[in-house]
Amino acid sequence: MLLLDLEDFMFELKEGAIKHAGPSNRTATAKLYDVEGVEVREFGDRRIKLAFEDEDGSEIEIALDPERASEVARGVELLEEESEVFE
């Protein structure tokens, strides 16, 4: 399930193209639940891409520098050691 929170956004549809028409100081949240597929690969010269896909084909990709990717890996390892989720 893909959840997009686009509150306070304004979009323009013109000649089949969607364009953000509001102020540039807005933020959005995207959440993907019930992930069925995960892929980790190199992205560009110095980044790592994490790609997540659910059973409906919705996908979220995240590009991280190696240091941030290592933080994610360490966080998962800590959860494996300390959390009941992995039991």
C-alpha cells in the first residue's frame, strides 16, 4: 500500500503534463507498506539506491551516500540483536 500525503500542494495539468504550481516551501511524505521486493544497487558515482516494491507494483526508491547506507545497515543489525521483531 502506497500512502502519499500531499496536503497543501497545488498542481497544474496542462497538455497532459502535471506541474507543481504552488510555493516551493512545501514538504510531502511517502510511505510504502507491505513491501514484497527489495533491491540494493549502485547509483551514480557515489551513491547506493534502495528500491522497495509492494504487491501492487507501487515503488519507492531512495538514493543514499555510502555513510547513510551504512547507518541503515547498522540500524537493522542492532534491531536483529535487540528486537523481538526478528524472533
